[in-house]
Amino acid sequence: MKLIRSVSAAVAAMVLGLGSTAALAGVLNINFGAEDNSQREAYKTLVADFRSANPDVDVHLVIQDTPTYRKGLPATLDTDAAPDVFNWFAGDQLRMMAQRGALDDISDIWKANTWWNTFPSAAITVGGRQFALPYQYYPWGLFTRRDVLERAGIREAPHDLSAIMTACSKLRKAGFTPISLGAKDGWALAAWFDFINMRANGFEYHQQLLDGKATYNDSNVRRTFAMWKQLIDAKCFDPNALAVDEHGAEAQLYAGRAGMILMGTVASASFPEVVRPVIDYQRFPVIDSGQAASEAAPTDTFQVAARAKNKADARRFLKYVASSAASAKLAKAIGSFPTNKFAPVAGTVLDLASYKVLTDAKTNIVQGFDRDVPADMAAAGVKGFQEFFAKPDQMYAVMNRLDAVRGTAYAAVADAPAAPARSRKN
């Protein structure tokens, strides 16, 4: 009887990724989306470290640029080409993946490793079950070129909307683009909407809007668009922003042609060494001082596909990357914070400034518009924000179209079926 129990325990351990034998090892297909070369190299290093620790696993790694990856990955999850492990992000679209049965239920490995004591679980829990491992989060904020601001006669970065308007005027007169913006990438525009709405109307209201419980036609949203229109009319942004992607926008800051940019701290990993000393970070400026601090801090996740062919080694990979050492090394390379609460942060001035922004916000954190709303709403929102940026006088028409989509997008989500129970066998 003892022998039977011992064999059963060993098998269970291997299935959960707690043991390692050649019998269970095989090809492990990993697909990642990466924003830039820094992220590509960070992911390559992570996988190389895993290979060194698990030489019996034949890892096949595919890395794509993020836009291509985000567009193509979801469809592969329903086919035999589904990867074993892939990265995605917390939010409504992850929940929908779980509900339609595209993700493997990994509650077993969460329970076996008591990850509730190590990682935030709320964002990746659906119906009481865990479907992902969060590995990094990164606050968005206003990055400024201190030297450019000084050349325009600005002694400190703007901390409220009035100061932004003043800074825009001074920077433009001095020959600089006040705010660099990659509007070709929808999430950059969505971030401006998120922050203006949160700062003007408060976190609770913004959350209601993201949840589909508030209308895009009400006075609060009108106020948000009106404030955004003020910035556009004041020529605060690059006039060619709709043709510029995030990398082009960042390049303007690096080259000293722009004074400010709104982006996530992950971009800091790609800062040229020569400009690091003159780039500062701060929270998005205040609009209504009576509103509690709130921030956008997206969380990225690792998942196992429901149609994965090698779920045992996929669990070994998750267990490996969950360690505090691996978490800290990856986050440092990417320019983010590890979700493992026992993993140290890098400790640079930028890290400390952005970390304080997060701690001040406490639980008032959103993933970001394009992550927190259903896919149909996200697509309509991005298109609407781009249309508004091109023709700000059309804001009422944009608001009407967004509200029309709201009327159907959330109903479709509510009608989505729950994820079926699935076997954990390979």
C-alpha cells in the first residue's frame, strides 16, 4: 500500500510541475509577444535560463511584435497550433478566453504552491478558478525631458492640467513638440482617455464606465472629451501622431524633439543610456484635487492553452518563472515590477518614483481601457479615440457611436458560456 501511495504521489507531483523526469519531458511550445528588442532579449534570457534548469525539455520559442501577436494569437487557441505557454494580459479579454474554454485551468498548481500568498489572484480568477500566472505590472505615467523643458523656460514638470497647457505653449514657442504621441497604436490614445476620465470624474465612475454601467453620452464623459479637446486645440500633441507608432513617439523624446510623453514604465528598458539622466517620471497630472489617487498599471500574465499538447512541462515552466529570482530578473530586464511580492525591485530612481505612484493609489488601479472592456468595446473605443483625435469637433458623434457599441458589447459578454471542465492530461 505504501508503494502504491508513493507512486501516486510522484505522478501527481510531476503533473503539477513539482517533479522532473525524462518520461514526461517533450517539446514545449512557447509563444510570446514583445514590445521591443529589450523585451525580446528578456524573454529569450528567461527561456534560456529555464532550458539550463530543465535540460530534458525541448523548448521551441516564437516571439512576435505585440500588434501582430495580439491580432493573431487568440484564433490559434482554438486549433491544433495552440501553443503550450503564451503571454497575454489581465482584464476582460483574459476572462473571455477562460469563459470560452480556451485556457487551461491551473488552479491545481496555484493550490500546490500556495500562490495566493505570493501573487495577486483577483485579476486572473474566473468563477473561483485560476487561469493564469501574473508575472509583471507596470504603471503608466508622464515622462519628461528635463533638459528640453528647461530650454523652453519650464522649471518643473507640470502637475496639473493648467500647468500642462502652459508647458505646451512654452514648448511649442521654443520649437519643440510638447507631447509626443503614438496615436497609430490605439492603446496610447486609450491611456489619455483613461487618465483624463479618472482625474476628472474619479476612479469609481471610471470603473463603472469600463464595466458598461455608465453611458458615454452623459455629462461626465462629455467633460472628459472637452478637456481632451482643449489639449488638442492647444496643439499640445504631435500633429502627425496618427501616423506615428509608440516607438516613433519614444524616438522623438530620445532625440530631444519632444518634451513629454505618456507611456508605461516598460519603455524605460529601452532608454538610450545618454538620455537616462535627463528623463523624469511622475504620475499623470491632477485635474480635480478632490479625487482620490488612481492609476493605470497593466498586469501581464502567462497562460497554458486548453489545447496545449504538453501541459506537464508547461506547469514546470510556470513554476520556474514564479520564483522570486526569475521574477526579479525578468522584471528588471523589461523595466517593470514583479508581481511576486517577495521579489526585489531594481531600486533605480525611476523604479522608486513609479512604485510610490502605485502605493499611493492603493487599490484604485485599472488595467487600461483596451484591456478592461470587452473586445468589441475596445476596438470601437480605439477607433473612436482616433477619429476624435483627427476631428475633435466630432466628439458628440464619437460618443454616440461608443454608446451604441456599449449597448451590445456587454450583453454579448454576459451571454458567453462558462468554461467547461477540462482534463489536465497531455
